[in-house]
Amino acid sequence: HVQLVESGGGSAQAGGSLLLSCASPGAIFSACDMFWYRQGPGKARELVSVYSARQWTNYTDSVKGRFTTSQDNPRKTLYLQMNNLKIEDTAVYYCAAKCPGRRDKWWGRGTQVTVS
């Protein structure tokens, strides 16, 4: 069982920065594809970034050049560094993991990011 806990959310002004973290107390992420999703008010959940088990990254177009996802060693924590925040980035941000042996993703509870 993989448990994911997000932290680092809060309020920021437009143009500011926040660092989100996703920790897995009982596992490491090396075999998993890791994702950040977000769901803004009145919007559908959307994929923000991917950090794959092979350590390549991808980003949705709206955050390219502003957000960076990474992992520590030994890949126990997933990060999302968010720079040059925009009001449109306001959302609940969720960490997710797709790991071998399970069809569905593991999900964290989410952390609120509010940009004003």
C-alpha cells in the first residue's frame, strides 16, 4: 500500500513561488510514475506534470517554464517547484503515483494553492 501526503500549499501573490512536496512514508517512488494533478474551482481535474520511473519529466503547456517537478534521493519525496505563479494556478494540487502491481493510481488528499 502506497500512502501519499502532500504539503507546502498555501497562499501566494501573483509572481511568487511555492514548493509542494509529496512524501510516501512507507515506500520509495523509484518504480512508479509520479504525477501532479490540480483541480481549480469549477474546473475538471487536469494533469500538471509527470516524473516517470525513468526520470523523464513532462508538463502541461500552461505551466511550462514556470513549474519544475523533481525527486530527492533515494526518491522518497516528489516536489513541484512553482515559480511566477498566476491567479489561474489557484487549485487543489494532488500527488499521484502509478506503480507496478496495481491498475489504479495512488492519490494523496491534496493541498490547496491560492494565488491572488
